[in-house]
Amino acid sequence: MKIQKHLILATSLCFALQSCDKILPEGPAENEVLDGTVEGLTIEEQLFFGEGDEAFAKVFTAEDGLGPIFVETSCISCHIGDGRGHPFSELMRFALVNPNGTFDHLEAYGGPQLQHRSLPGFLSDSIPTMANGTTALLAPPSTGLGFLEAVPDATLLALADPNDQDGDGISGVVSYIDPPDFYRPFSFNTANADGKYIGRFGRKAGAIDLLMQTVGAYQQDMGITSEFLPNEPQGANIAAHEPDVSTEEVQAVVFYLQTLKAPERRNEDDPDIIMGQEIFSTINCSGCHTPQLETGDAEIAVLNNVIFYPYTDLLLHDMGPELDDNYTEGSATTAEWRTTPLWGLGLAPDAQGGAYFLMHDGRATSIDEAIQMHGGEGSNSREAYNALSESEKNQLIAFLESL
Ligand code: HEC
Ligand code: HEC
């Protein structure tokens, strides 16, 4: 009797499923989603990616070691759908710039990052009155980062033009960062004379690699300690204890970030989009948003010597006074920002609630507005854009939306 019932249920479900094809809208196409792996991972690698995917989505509670002070409770609460972050999950950093130009991250006052939430019984951070520089930051997309991590230092040094020797108004410098104790360089990373390494992740390129970025995020964004950063965030005032997150979990998240696929192009054969791509080079957007890079000898086989299209040089550029928040990290000046990779730009609204929130704090709500905010080294390109005809502007924007 029972079996029969199941049979009937299964058959009617089959019928239902067949007709579902016609009723339900189709899911998004493969090139419209950001989640998914780079091609060619082994089965073991796919499983490790899955572990990292789960850990990236894990919501921490007080029992798991959340806080006592924190900003959010999971990586994906800010990195929604692996796309660009929304202003509702922005984070704040603050500092004091002294009259002589020296910079104080106010660690004694809980700086540089504001943990504005806390567990019951704990006092969250507030921005101290002496802070004269604050910045709001939105999460950058988390796709294709393994490729960016595997670009040899030599490539970035070759792209840099600190004294603007080619006279195009664009200099571009590498960010130099003090390596943390746990840092282990890849074969293509070398220290400068002061023992600093090139930073490439974060809006100010303040993190050297994805491990440094990940354990910093656990600690600073969620109050989650690890073997790598065993202390609670500054200002938490609780004693050291066992790490909240295991080393394997950290490594799985790093592997997940390293092997998330790069965003795929859409409609790239459309004639307007092809025209837009030419305009992008003609007005020298490509002077910073370098279309093509190549990885070196990566430790993950599928990332080895691959050509990819991120539209960034990973360098710092002075973007003028309007974007200067009087806050900085590493060797960057307060007006300098890392060139944002433009891949996945057209998919930004999918993760941002149907609208655009562009630039480091989301102050631009359209691509046109983002371009208008390019000052400093970006001024020549902005003016060249403003001199385009309406239809050329539309072609350029159509190209950007196809990334
Ligand atoms: C409170 C929101 C928030 C949470 C939670 C958060 N992030 Fe982020 N993430 C950001 C912001 C903002 C940035 C840019 C930071 C900067 O400029 O230094 C960022 C940057 C990054 C980057 C660098 C991307 C790039 O293009 O340079 C990676 C990788 C990253 N986060 C991974 C993680 C991981 C892994 C976790 C969880 C352990 C996490 N994030 C949790 C907001 C968040
Ligand atoms: C001098 C280097 C430089 C040039 C030239 C340049 N950009 Fe940018 N671009 C940047 C930097 C740096 C940022 C990040 C600024 C910030 O976050 O405040 C950025 C951000 C953007 C963003 C926002 C991306 C996002 O996800 O938030 C867009 C869109 C953009 N640029 C498009 C263009 C276009 C189109 C051109 C040509 C008209 C151009 N850029 C020329 C350096 C440059």
C-alpha cells in the first residue's frame, strides 16, 4: 500500500516536472552567475572548494567565538553572491593624520577598523574624537582572485610608472606592505630593500595575499581568531584563548577564493560593444584598467601561466581630492586607491539589489557617475569621456556592462 502510494506520487511528480519546464522561468545562464569554479579542478580540489564555499557562508554565533566586537557575522553577509558589496554592509576605518604627516591608526582606541556591534555585556567601538580621517568601504567582488594573486611581482613593477616617464598623466605605484609573521611568498614574490612585499588585495592594496586578507577579515570583521591571528580585534579587551576557527577551515576559504571562476563576458560579439571596447583604449581607461594579465608559476595547477582579463593593473593611483578620505594603509597616500578590477561590472546590480553602488564606498550609483568621479591621474580619461558623442558614450557603457 505504502509502496503504491510512493509510486503514484513519483509518477505524478514526473508529469509535474515535465510541465514545469514550460511554467517556471529558466535560471540565470552560466555566464550571468559569479559562483562556480575555475575549470579543470581535480575531484579533491572540487571537494576542498566546496568546504571553503560552506565556510565562507557560515554564520558565526557567540558559541563559535563571534566577537565580542564585530561588524558582521559571516563572510557572505558582506560578499553577497560573491559580487560587489552593498552599502548596508559597509565597514568603517579611522585614523589620525598628524600635522607632520605621520599616520596613527589609533590601535589604542580600537582602530583602524570600527567594530560597531558587540555581544551583550561588551562595549562596541566608537570613532574617537581625535580621528581626523575616516573611510567607508564596500566589499569588492570575490571572483577571479586566484588569478590576481598569481600575477608575478615583475609584471606589476613593469606596469608601474612612478615618475610618469611616458607623460600620459598616469603614474601608478605598487603598494608596499610589511609582511605578517605567517607570510610565505610564492616563487614570484620578492621583498624590496626594506623587507616589504607588494600588496594587491583591498581598496588600498593593503593585503599581500589571500591568506592575509582572509585571516584579517575573520579577526577584524567578525572577531574570529585563528592560528595566524590569535588575538581578538583591538579594543575587544579579552584574553587570548584557543583559535575560534581551525587552520583547515581558513585554508579551505583561501582555496575557495583562489579557485572561484573569473566573471565571464556576455554579448561580446555585439558591434556596439566591440566599438565600446575600442573607445575604452582610445580614451586610455586601459592606462589603469589593464585589460589583460598573465599568471606565473602558480601552486594550483589550473592557475599556472593563464592569460585572463581583469581590467586592473593592481597599482595605486592618485585619484584626486574628491576621493581623498584622509585615511590610508601601507605605503599608499590618502588620495591613492588600487585600480578596481572591472570584470563582473555588468553583474554588479544582481548583488546590489538591482542598482549600482560603485567606487570604494559606493558613492556612484551609475557607471557614468563613477567615471565623473575620476580625478587626479584619472582626469585626462574623464575629460576624454566627456568629449565623446552620446552614442560613443553608450557604446563604452555597453562594453563595460558586458564585462
Ligand atoms: C563587514 C563586511 C565584510 C565581511 C564580514 C567580510 N568582508 Fe571581505 N571585504 C570587505 C571590505 C569592505 C573589503 C575591502 C577591504 C579593504 O579595502 O581593505 C573586503 C575585501 C575582501 C577581499 C579582497 C578582495 C579584493 O579584490 O581585493 C577578500 C578576498 C575578502 N574580503 C574575503 C573575505 C572573507 C574570506 C571573509 C570572511 C572570513 C570576509 N571577506 C568578510 C567586507 C567584508
Ligand atoms: C588613473 C587610473 C585610472 C584611469 C585612467 C581610469 N580609472 Fe577607473 N578607477 C580607477 C581607480 C583607482 C578606481 C577606484 C576608485 C575608488 O574606489 O574610489 C576606479 C574605479 C572605476 C569604476 C568603479 C568600479 C567599481 O566596481 O566600483 C569604474 C566603472 C571605472 N573606474 C571605469 C573607468 C573608465 C570607464 C575609465 C575611462 C574613462 C577609467 N575608469 C579610467 C583608476 C582609473
